[in-house]
Amino acid sequence: MKLKRQNLPQLPTHTARPAYVLDKVTAGIAHIGVGGFHRAHQAAYTDALMDTGEGLEWGICGIGTRADELSMRDALASQDYLYTLVELDDRPETEVRVIGSIRDMLLITRDGSETVVARLADPAIRIVSLTITEGGYCLDDSTGRFNAALPQIRHDLENPRSPISVFGLLCAALARRRSEGNGPFTVMSCDNLPHNGDVTRKATLAFANLVDTDLASWIERNVSFPNAMVDRITPVTSAAHRKNLKQQHGIDDAWPVVCEPFVQWVLEDKFVAGRPAWEKVGVQFTDDVAPYEEMKIKLLNGSHLALTYLGFLRGYRFVHETMADPLFVEYIRRYMDDDVTPQLAPVPGIDLAQYKQTLIDRFTNCAIADQLERVCSDGSSKFPKFTVPTINRLIADSAELDRAALVVAAWAMYLKGEDENGTQYSIPDPRAEFCQSLVEEDEGLAERLLGREEIFGAQITRSLAFRDAFERNLLRLRTLGVGGTLDLLLTR
């Protein structure tokens, strides 16, 4: 059964489908970056709210800024913007659900900048949300400054009426709303980075100050940028996922999304033009997101990086395969318990011991088949956000450094492009060529790699103790392999 609106009544009875009338949904949210995570997270929460009978004015209009988003747009458009969310778990009680909260999608490359800016400037749009990846905010990781030299930013500064960047679009739309007296919208990051709302605000104001200081002042006074902690493991949709959905559930979906059952969203309640009542479907609103995001980023994302490069070097290709190895489980537990947990402030409503066990259970989920390559990707942007803060605190506290240094040493070995079995692979990172050049020669590798402040920051660069720990673990990986290195580390 092809997934389309007219076929919804014929779908299998066990498949959940919108309980609301699709024609009554209007767009109150524009979302930039419609990918798997957005469709498994914010769009799913919004669909759940609509299923309660309210929030129909908070439908989502997707916005794409990259040429490679055309295939996503065409897949969704071919099935009336419906798609299937499939939960994957080792337990049988999982949900298959058709989501209807996305009602349209515009692309810069197809519809043009003017059309996209006009949609963002429409007073019906009250929230513009973002999933543009950790590296999409145009801020230099070492200095924290906005990088105006990026090609898309240079284009927008030279062509302010036809922007192509996220921040060019936001500022053009806000300028139009200001001039037309329609008021601001909320800019809500759903990306997985610390203080994501503050980061979005900084980048938006930096761009605005380059084009119109009066506009920047207006944005600073009127636009809100709530911080958020988001969480749901969402692997890349594969041909096998589509085939299984068709064979097991009778649904022919061009681009379903697969995810784990676990989902979490902690959100700062700062919205200048109203918001959906997401708290009715499980979103936790708070005045201070910081303890939650630090817990999640250091424990979940930091642990992901701690296992992913080691696992890939060992020859594993899925997270659950890596976690089937007792050495990795013990290493991750020690990393979480001994290196990260002492750094965390109390988190309201969270039992950290239970949370860490939940992470182990999630990483071990065989059904999700989360690809190590996905977690490995964009390491040069992930390290500064997920691992460097933990290392900096360990250095400041004169604490044990070997477990954390092993994470960086494993990345250095991973960048060589060949695992312990001799299998070669490509490096999924926009800065792959540059990063690989840092590890090409063994002589002086530590100085070249750790000296990159845009990745590791000043504290690691200047720490002789960390450099010693890095070189020690790099030598162990070269001579003992991953298994031998973990054995030695865990028996000390």
C-alpha cells in the first residue's frame, strides 16, 4: 500500500495514523533541516499533540537550504508529506506510526530565496526551528567567533536579497517582519550542542550586525532563542528499513524514519509568539536547561565518541556489536562513572545511576542497528562539544587522563583510514582531508593534532600531562591493538 492520504483508511489496523483532519492543519512552525532526527523528534511530538485534538495551528513547513535535500522533499511530496515512524527495539512492543505534522517543504534550490523568505516572514509562522548539525552555526570552535569568511555567508553579505544561508534567511525574514510590523518569531535550535539557543542567538546577531546594526538591535530586544536538550537515537534510513516496512507492515514509504523508543526533550520556556502545548505529550519545560544538557552531552554523546572510534578500529560497524564486547562495556562504565559523573551538577528529577544504565541499554539495542559510521561522522565538530569540556575539567582537577586521552588517540588512529583488519574506509567529515593531514606522519603527530585549538582548545593544547597520556595510549593502540589497550587500561 503506497503511503498517501487517500490510502490511510486501508493501512493495517496495528499502524497508528493521524487522528486529526490533515486539511485543518496550518503551518505555525517553519523548520530548517528536515532530516531523520527532526522527523523522529520535534515533528513526532507535534503530531502527538495534534492527535489529542489541539495544536492544529502548529503544523510544520520544512525548509531546505542544501541541494541534497531535494530527494527528501520529493519523497515526502510524493506521499502528501506523510511518513512512517518505526520504533526499533529488542522488545516486541514497538510503535509503527504515520506522522502528518509536516505539511509542506520549500527548497532554496527549487523555490528560490524570495519564496522561502516570504514564508518565514508570514505572520502565521511563529517559531522557526533548526536542525542544521553541530557544525552548521558558523562559529569557530576555538575562538567562538562568527566565521564571516564561509562561502555561503560571503554570498549573503554580497547578495542580501537572495540569501542562501540559514542566518541570511533568518535575518532577511526578520527584517521583513520588522518593516511590515508583524513582530518576531522564536528561533528554536533542536541541534545537539551545548547551550544551543545561546549559540543560535550569537550567530544570528553576528550576521545581523554585518548587514544592519539597527536590525541586530531589534532582534536582540525582540527575538527569543530558547535552549533545549534533545535526545533520540535515529539511525540513517536504509533500503532494508524500507523493505522491512513494506514486507512486515504492508506500507510502501519512500522515506520512513527509524528510531529507538526512548525520546526526551527538555526545553526552556522562552517563546515570544506562543508555542504548542508540548508539555501535554511529554516535553519538559524548565527555566534552566543547563544541567540536563550537560548530563546528556557528556554522558551520552561523550560516551558515544568514546566507544565509536575504538569500535570502528576493532572492526565493528554497529554500536550494538561494540557493546556486545565486555571490554567496551566496562570501559564505557568506567568513563561515565569515574570521568564524567563527578563533573555533573545535580539534575532535577534524574537518578544518574539509572540514567547511565538506560544509556547502556540503549547502546546495546540490537534492533536499532545504529551505524558506527553515523556516530563517527563530523568528529572535528563533535570533539569540541562532546569531549573537550570533560577533558578540560579532568586537566583542571589533576585527575586521571588515560580513559579520556584514549578517545582522542582512537580518533587519531581512525583518521588513518584503515582498521585493525586492514579494511579501508573513508572519513565522513567536512574537514576530513585536513584532519587526515595532521596524522599522516607519526613524527610530531601529537603536537600537530593536539595543537589545533579550533578542535581541542587552549587548555588541552598547553597540557603536557594530557599530551603524555595521549602519546601513551596512541603507542598502546599501535602496538597492542584496541583489545590489548583496553585490557591494560581496565586492569590497572
